[in-house]
Amino acid sequence: MWLSGLVDFEQAAEFLNEVGQVDISPTSTWRLTQQWGEEMVALETKEAEQANATLEGPERLRPPGHASGRMGLSMDGFLLYVRGEEWKEVKLGCLFEVGMRPVLDPKTGEWVEQGRAVHNSYVAHLGGPEDFGQKLWTEAQRRRFRQAFESEVVADGAGWIWNLVGDYFYDSPQLVDWYHGSEHLAKAAQLLYGEGTAATKRWRSELETALFQGQAAAVARRIEAEAEQHPTIQAELLSEAGYFDHHQHRMNYMEMREDGWVIGSGMVESGGKQFKARFCGAGMRWSRAGVNHLLPVRNAILSKRFDQRWKSVYHSPKI
């Protein structure tokens, strides 16, 4: 099952035959993966029931325990092909500890300490945000997220993400990923001055400085002023201005960076690429059951918990 979470079933069968001298077909490899994957789904369901019991009553407050430093959370989504349904989104969450690393400041030439995501673990779910939120809360409980001394949530501007944050992680500071904010500035600049022009680069650089300094409201007003002068692209510019207006309380980048927090969501985007490497290869078409039975396996592998999860579902026969 571990091999099936790493490579496709044909490759897994080939490795078992060549390296392990295990005579097994790709079909049998798939069938066994489905069987044990179903056991992992059952284990996840049991753990979710236990974790979600803490959402009721006084237990919803920060539970007792020792503080575990700083932790962070990010969410995103990626698409895979489900037979009979076409492209569907898998929602992905990443929980991490916030560590520090020295980096060279390109402007000052000095070494500074910068926050980074370490010890990542993942939760993936094919379906709606409600069930995904329960799975994410289960992993947060396991990681003792709410017992951390401090925490943050950094993600893009998707509404479902911030709705889940309000339901489960309401007391963690929120930050829209810096690169997504910058991309919205790039779109506005291209609308005004065209793609790749010197004027586009100057305008974007000027507003990026203001945005990084926590002036998202001023950025929104600047774009609105440009919209008044350009009626043919007014609707598009006002949409970009609205993005900064709506998320201004999640855009205090300089303050968060200086406090040692992570301001980008690269950890969950990297996780999405690793999930897609297994689920989105050339010609891959999945049944919904097939996805649901393999996702827990891939979760466990990328979270470096496969051995632990396997021992929980596999019972060796007594000699």
C-alpha cells in the first residue's frame, strides 16, 4: 500500500516483482490498496468523531496543556479527474510549525531571521468544505494546534477558506498569502499599462511597497481612482480594488514578517504539487471511491506518518 501511495499501481506491482520477488499484478495491487485504504478511511472517521466532540461546550476553549511554540495553517485546492464527474477539486490543508532561518536581505545586504514552515503535515479531501473542515480540525487536534503559544493562518483569498477559519481557528491571526496579493496588483497594472511594459513594472513596484507596509486600504483607493479615469476597464479595476478592501485586515505583511511569521503559502502549494504527482499523471481517471481510498495513504506518506497509520489498521496474524 505504501508503494501505491508513491507511484501508480503498474509501477508498484513492477517494483514488488523486481525488488521484493512478490508475484502480484497491477489489478491485485489496486484491489489491496482499496481494501486497506478503506480501513484508513474508517480510522480517520473514528478520529474525526473524537476530535469534533471538543467543538461543543467548554472544551471548545483552548484546551489545557503545554504551549508548543508557534504553529501555522494554510489551505488550498487542486483538481483531479473523476470518471463521470470530470474535474473536481480536492481541498488541501497543511499544518506546520514556524521555524526561523537566516536569509540575506537583498536591499540591506544584511543577514536577517525569517520565518519558515517546518514539520508539515497534510489533510486532503475530495468534497465540500464542511467535511474537509472536520478532517482539518482532527489533524489540528493531533498536532495540538490550539495549544500552541501563538498561531497563524496564511492562505489565498478563497471565501471557503476564511469561512472555515472562522468556524475552527477564529483566534489565529489571518494573512492573505503575499504572492496572491501581489498577483492582484500585477493584474491591475497589466490592465492599465499592458503586459511587461516599463510603466507596468513601475506602477506595480510602487503599490507593492505600499501593500507590504500594510497600506491595503490606500492601495484600494488608488486603484479606484484609476478606474474612474479608465471607463473601458472600470469594472475589472473595481474588482481588484474590492479584493484589497475586503482583505485589508489580512494584509499586514511587514508587521507579520518582522514578528517572524510566514507570509507566503508555498508550503500548501508545494503539497498540492506532491499530491498531483500521484493523482494527476498522464491519462489518469479516477473513480470517487478510488480517490477516497488512496487520499489517506498519500496524506500519511507526505505527513511522514505512514508507519504509524499502517500499524493502526493492520493486524498481523498471531503465530
